[in-house]
Amino acid sequence: MSEAAFQAIQRRFAAHLRDPDNAPAPPVEARRLQIYRDLFFNNVENFLRLGFPVLHRLLPAARWQALARAFLARHRCQSPYFRDISREFVTFLTSDAYTPAPEDPPFLKELAHYEWMELVLDTSEETLPESGFNPDGDLLVGAPVLSPLACVLSYHWPVHHIGPACQPQAPLPQPVWLLIYRDAEDRVRFMEINAVTARLLALIPAAPLHSGRQLLATLAGELGQPEDTVLRHGADLLARLRERGILLGTRLEEVGRLARDE
């Protein structure tokens, strides 16, 4: 058999495994082919079930199976690694390849993204730095250091509350802000925050050499609030964020210059 002919059989075999209802079966003995089909689908479906446990519980069994099969048949993954299946599934749900069914909850896409983000933080190879910052530094005088394992998310649905006993049918009046982070014990945690806290956390990496006082002054200007009021409440907020490990401390470099600027 020529290489071209062999590759043609491989492509036909792969197409059939992805979509056995529509792709013709290759010239393989039926019993063996069924084993391959079951192994392929069950492996991928198992990864999806582990990655999206809440979504799996909420969907009827038949719909979950159909959604997994649609993902295999219609989506072209950009990564060959099993660890990226959850990301590819979220991409599928936001693409034209996904066709909603009547039993799909209106929050399906956001819930899937929320569950995926927990996996992202849990499996991230990023680690907390051990140097380059002062864990006990003054967060107002120095430049706060944000954990590389912290991420701010915004959703129109209360995804952190959704489950069998909570399945809203209408989005929230205002988006909910969630902070997801991995702590020093490598546990992934979630915290609901307000829009002001979300904005402060966005300002830190945007102005990495600004002191906490400068960041809060910027925030006060954006809010149109008295600077001393924002500074007082902001100092408490910065301290709480450090207690949770979301802020690691203050930068060592430029500390002297920042202090003089104050």
C-alpha cells in the first residue's frame, strides 16, 4: 500500500471516529471498529465530564451525550493534548459549530467558561515567585505585586451559585465580578468582588511601578470620589488582598524612588 493510500485510510478512520453517523466506516472489521469508537468517545467524554461537573449534572443524559458527540464531529481542535480538551470545548460552545437545543440552559456558555477557568488555574504551570518583592512592604508607599495566579472574571449570570437547586432563567441586572486565584497551598479559590475592586486589580498590572497610594488616587479620580475616602477604604482592601495571597507584597525595585514621589 502506498503512503498516500495509507494516509487516506487514516483520514477516513479518524473522520468516522469523530462522526460515525455521517462519515463512512473504513475497511476495518466491525467488532474492532466498535471498540475504537467506544474508546475514543468515552475517553473524551470522560475528560469533559471531569472538567465540567456542574454542566454535566444539569443537562439531561441524552443531551450531554449529544453535545459531546457534536463537539467531536464539528470542532477542529488546535491542540493534540488531552489537557486542552476543556479549552477546546469552551471554544466550540462559542462558535457557530455549536447549535443550542431547547433543553440547554441560557447560562450554558458562561457556566462552562467558569468551570474551565478553575481547571486553568489548577493546572497552570505558573508558580508564585519567591523573590523580587517584600511580603511585608507598605502597600501604600510601595508598588503592590499581584499574584500571577489571580484572574478577574465578569459574568452576566451568577455562575458561582448555579447548580441543581439554582438555575436562573434571566441574567443579572448588573454583571457579577469574580476573582479566581490559587493560593500558597495550591488550592483554587473564588471570591465575589465589586466593580471597584475589579478596577483596582486591573490598574496594578497596567501601572506596575505605581504605589498603592497612586493607584487609589487614580481610582478616586475615575469614581469622582474624595481621594481621602478612597484611600482609607482602599488601604483596608489592599491589606485584605494581601492576607488572601492575591497581593504578594510590594516591589523591591524602585521602592526608594516611589517613596520619594509620595
